[in-house]
Amino acid sequence: MSYTGHTDTFTQDNLPPKDQWPDLVLDEAKFQYPEKLNAAYELTDRMVEKGFGDRIALIGHGRMRTYKELADWSNRIANTLVDDFGVKPGNRVLIRSQNNPAMVAVWLAVTKVGAVAVNTMPMLRAGELTKIVEKAEIKLALCEMRIIEEMNLCHAASEMLESVISFDGMTGHEGQLDRLALCKPVTFNAVETASDDVALLGFTSGTTGAPKATMHFHRDLLIIADGYADEVLQVKESDVFIGSPPLAFTFGLGGLAVFPLRFGASAVLLEDASPLNLIKYIEQYQATICFTAPTAYRVMLSEKDSAYQMRSLRVAVSAGETLSADVYNLWHSQMKVPIVDGIGATELLHIFISNRMEDAKPGCTGMCVSGYSAKIMDENFLEVPNGTVGRLVVKGPTGCRYMADDRQQKYVKDGWNITGDAFTRSDDGCFTYVARMDDMIQSGGYNISGPEVEEAILKHEAVAECAVVGAPDEERGQLVEAHIVLKGGVEAKDALVCDIQTFVKNTIAPYKYPRSVKFRDSLPKTQSGKLQRFKLREE
């Protein structure tokens, strides 16, 4: 790294040692970026310069915002961050919001001032937010005013966090940030960050529940658009994106913000992206590209006349869990457009293996996106023959860089990112998903850490021991299933199941609660006392 636009070098100082980085393959012409690059400028002001100023960029709460309006909006906020809150290039800024245009404008503003955005899920509780604040040493949080309560609790508990500033996620200007921004100029000289300055910290809980921060550069944000979105989705400026993944996830940020803005297209942002709402708004806004999980597509297809209502779609993207052959075939029996599966990782920012629209196959994840290569390895890190199940490893233009975390050495080996997924590869180079290789539970499009749920359950006064595993489920892919040993004298009854579920919802993000609870006399363990979760999965 020869040049940096950061004056606060915290993220630069906490990158893993270079010898622990994966190989970054940047030799393709489309991944050649200038040394000084600000991704937010490229997605807004640059698009206005290119003539997209009057085109619709974002739609939310019934209001449409053009590229010029989005550039002006984010510039006003950027001026506020610098003038009123003293944000310096390299500072970490936490953003907490539901999916709406205001969150995109705030994220763009944070990126324009050269700060490092930390987008967080709106369902996180104060304790989870505090872990993020402390790890990333965050002093400023920007929070959508309707969900500020948990952020304020985090503020009260943290000695690190200095300020929580509200913004309006609807169409008004009621937040503190909005009122200050109204008085600011609509122009802002975006900080000349380096293409390899950190722009985004993507937090992932990992299998232990201890948060990991994946570090992504300004160029990475453009690579996922210039690679996957251009090659697989063949995005046009006439496209209208819609979907359910939260913008706080790198998958949602790519699909619902970076991809449309990179190509002059539009995005419909929904705070309630239920399957029924997706159908409704696909028809209303004539959406052409939809991002959601297979379980949602199954529900959408079960609705009467949904195929007619979704006739504007030209491609559906399935991710978050594997696309089963059943859902694939159901889709093609009713819709005349392709559905493409794909696998990505927060560590690599977005999808790196995907079907293509012209040759998608049921039950098959697809082939590597341009710039990426992948192998299937055995337990000795030797490549296995085609057709053999093994661990998927990948390298390409993006890759894992955990912030100050020893787990970096487990995720990267010999230049390869070790995904933790079991795959097979066919003779024609097509990869097929088999299973996760760790204790993460994939349920309804969410990755949920089993040990984190266990930790929450064990705080309940009636619980002596517990183990949490993923149980197969036709609709959600997996269910969070808790096996619980109660304390002596406590009676196992239905009311206690409800009480434990509610307790978990009030302790950690509600989507992580165990939908299945089984009481038992003991848990399977090794002689040393280690839980044998695999035995519970086999029951």
C-alpha cells in the first residue's frame, strides 16, 4: 500500500499480515482501477456526470429519487459529517437502519468522506451492537430514528461510543442529521481515498458467536458489480432491482445498492419485503431483477396469479441457502425467465460461483465468476477428483481480510479462501453444494450461529444444559432446533417452550430464536465433556 487517503489509520493498522492474505487476482482489464478511488463518488456524482442525473436511482416509501437527487442528498450529509461531527477519513461510523433510501444516502455519505462504514442489522440488540462498537472502536453511530432505542442502550453501556445521531428513514427530515444537512451545500469534494483503502467493515458472527469484521476496499465494491453483476446478470440501465436481503448484509448492499447504481439502473427498497409484498411491488414498479431466498420464491409461486403479477422479471437471483431442484423446477414450470443460484461469502463480499441464465441446471450452484477459481480439497488440503465431496476453496479479485483476528489463519491457507462449505465438482466444471462444514445454521436466508443461541438459552433460569443444531426444514432450509436439559424440579411443558422462545427473542436478534425445542434428560458428549452435536443432527 503506497498511498492512502486515511488520516486515521486504524483499519490499515489492523489488517492481517500480508503473508496471511489470500492471493488477490486482479489481472483482468475490468478490475484495473486508478490508485485514487472513492466508490461512493463513482456510484453517484460520476453517474450524474455520465448523464444519468434525471434517471430514477432509488424508490422507497412511495417516493422516487433521481441520481442527481441522491448525489445532492449524500453530499449534504457528507458536509454535515465533516462540519458538525468532525468525521475524519478512516474513522469508523456505524449505520443502523432498515432498507430504505435514507440508509443508502447515509452509507454513500460516510464513504464519500473517506470514513469506514459499518452497516448493522436493525434487529441487533444493544449487547450485540456493543460488541461491534468495541471491536471496531466506533465513536459515531447514525441510526434511523424509529429503531434508536437499542442504539441508545448501547451508547449508555459503551465507553467507546461518543455520539448517536438520528436520521429519518421515511420521507421527512425529522432526524438530527436531516435537519443539519438541509442547510448544507449540495456539492462535496469526495475524499481521494486509495482504491485499497478500507471502505466497509462487514461483521459476521462466525461459529463461536464472537463477531468477526471482514475488511473491504473501495475497489472491492466496484469489482462485485463489474464482475458478477455485469457478467451473470447482464445489468442494463433499464433494470429495476428489488429484493429482501438487508442492506446491512454485503449480499443485500451489493444487490440492492451497488449493482443498480453502478449501471444507472433503479432499486426498489422495501422495509417489509415479505413474499406477498415482493409480488405486489414487482408488479407496481415493473421490477426486472429480484433477489431473495428459495423459501420466499416457493411462497411467491404458491400465490394465485403471481406468475402474471411477476411477468416483468427477466431474472430471479436465489441465495442465502441452496436452491433445491424442487424450487428450481417449480419456478420454471410457472415462470418463463431464469432463476440463478449462487454462493458467496461475507469474506469475499459477494457471489463468486453462480449459474448463468443461459445454462442453469436444477440442483447445481454453477461455475466460477470471471476472475475467481475454485477447488475441492480433502482434509489434508489435497485436491480431490471430480465427483468427490470435499471442502470448497476459492481465490479471486476479492478475499478474506479479518480485522485483527487470529481466525484469519484458519480462513486462508496457501493463498486460498477456505469457505467452510462442502461441494462437489463435475467434469464440466460445475460446482454443487452439499452442506455446511461447521455449526452455522442457514435458516430462511439468515446465517445463525448455534453457539450464540445456546449462550442465550443458557441464561434462562429453567435451563441446565442445551445444544443448538440445524434441523432440515422444507420451507426454511433449516430450523434452529434447541435440545434442552432442564434444571431439577422444572417440569417440561408447552408453556415453558414459549417462555424460552420469547426469552431468546428478547436477548438476541429475534430471527435467531429456536423454532423447535426438545426437552431431554441428557446431551451426547465425549469423555472429555465436549458436546457431540452431530449425534443430535443424526436423530
